Amino acid sequence: MSLEPVYGPHPSRCLGVSLGVDPVSFSTPCYMACAMCSVLNPARSLLKYSPGELVKRVERDLQERELKIDTIYVYGSSDPFLYDELTELVKGLREVSEQHGSRLVVRTLGYFQRALEAVVELVDQLHIPFYIADMDWNTLYRPSINVTRSEYLEKLRELFNNTRKSAEKLILEVVVARQGAESVFTEYLDDYLMLIKRLKARKVLLKTIDRPVRQSNLKPVSRQTLERLKEMLEDEGSWVQTCLKPGAPPRVRVRRAFIEVYNHVLRKPLKANEVNEIYGEIGVVAAETLVSRRLVSKQIWENQLFYLPSK
């Protein structure tokens, strides 16, 4: 099955309808194996794409599939800052986003910061995920490089400090989940909130998980817990937006149903109703055929049926 670097559109709770651009596209493994990552089963690919090729694929998707999107979202199988020509890519996508009246958002784990200032200058937002769960940092982030929690947090501090002139563009994306009871989860809050406080982030997007993640026993937290967290972060002086429900999923003109559904699911598991609403009946047929070929599997999670990549 063909691996493609552009996927979606995806109904995001924080970004509206987003079209994903994955410049690394499984050619370089991520340096973290985060428990809350939505890439459940990283594929392997030898294909690499030039900035021009990626921009043309985005333009082609927008035109041929008649997409109306809110956001071009640069993230997927790994940190886009591992892509050697990220600045050139973002320059090209900036033009496309302006032509289509959409935002340009890059997401990064923040450890590698090559060309950081140039990228921040070009984007509308730079998102830095920060995970909170009832587990220690090493279990939550699972770094594959030799880095300690203190060293990683220092890198994030450098990121925020080095981009103070563009601070309004930096968004700390706080993602919360639990493996045990919420009463146990709250015992970990103070430690993680202390780490967030050290970053001095002005803007925070707050959410819990809404689909299966890499560590299968993680579950969403309650709305009450999110509200409590929001108050605590606001008390520290941050502007906080809680991302709760996505808008209506977009309906697209399907060109290659099997490839489109497969590449979407590789980056983000999809609810059965999302497949139908985005890709229509032909998308559902494609998803079921992918299941029969053992490229995709089905799982009930939080009382909803999801399609996700097979192991």
C-alpha cells in the first residue's frame, strides 16, 4: 500500500478542518515513543520528498479533492524539525495557506531546533505538545535518544526563550490522559504543573485524548478535571483554550479511497462514523477491505468503533 506524505482532512478539536503534511513520512524514526502518540504502528519508508514535491501534493489535494480547510498542519509520523529542508517547505506552504485563507501550523516536540526562528517567522502557530498522565516522565515520553527529563525541559525552555519576540505564535499543547482512577491521576498533577510553570508559556491549548493512543490502557479524563487544570494554568498567567469537540467532519471528493483512508489511519485512528462522514460509503468499503487485508484493524475504545493500523 502506497505511503503518502499528505493525509486527511481531519476534524480537529483545536484547529478545525486540518490537512496534514508529513514531511518525514516514516523515513526517519521519531526520537520519542510517546505513550500518547496517535501513530500507533510506525511504518517504514525509504521515500523522501523535496519541499517542492510536498507543496505540489498539497495544492493538488486542495484542488482535485475540492477541500475546504481551516489549517495546513505540518506533523505526522515524526517531528518535522527532523526534515532537512523544513524552512523551504514552510515558505511554500505559507503561500498556499494564504491563497486558501487557512492557518499554517507546525507541531514539534521541541528538542531539535534547527532553523527554529525562520520557521516561527513564517507560521501562524508553532505547537509544542506537553503530556500529563499518571506515570513518570520516562514512561510517558520514552526517549530513544540519550536525554533526561531535565535536559529535555531545558531544551523547551530554550525554545520559548529564543522566540520571545514571536511569543504569541507559540502554543503549549497540554494533552491529558489517565491509566488509573482520576483520584490517582491528580497525585501527579503538581509535578507536571511545576514543569509547565518553568516554561512560562503565554498560550495553552488544553485537551484530553479522544481516540486510541500508543499506550493502549490510557483513557480520557473528565471535563471536570480539564476545567480544574484550566483554572490552575490561568492562575499562572496563561491564556487557556479547552478543546472539547470537533466541528462537523468535512465531506471530500474521494480520488483514491484505499490510499486516502489508509494514510489517514496511519497517523490518526478514525472513528467508523468519521470514515463515513469524510470519505462516504466508498471510504467505509475501503476501510473494511483494508481490514480484510490485515493492513487496518478495528477496535472498540470508549464505546466507539475505531479503525487503526494493524500491528
